Amino acid sequence: MSEPFVLTERPSVYLASKSPRRQELLRQLGIEFTELLLREAPGRERDIVEAPRKDEPPLEYVKRVARV
């Protein structure tokens, strides 16, 4: 039988969302996070239109809007 998995370091992630619910879920799980809101940096224009394009396949939409 294998040994149980044990984390030796606290996990940390970048959260690219302003969602209070996502922040609360991460806190409940004990996951440290840093908000990464590049598209809202002062003086920066939006670099992408997040509305789906006509007939855009879901996978292509995700690839287009998820880039940093």
C-alpha cells in the first residue's frame, strides 16, 4: 500500500478574477493567492474583447480570452 500524500508547503496560486466567492473558496481550502488583474492595471486599455465571436468554437474562445 502506498504512503498517504502530504503537502509539505502551502499551495499558492494566481487568481485572475475579482470573484469574492472564488477568493472565499481558496481561503476555506487554505490556499494562498495573489490577485492578478493585468487587464485592469492603471492606464492600461483592455487588451481583449471577452464576448464570444459569431460561430466561435468554445475551445477557440477559451484560448483567445485566457491568454495573458
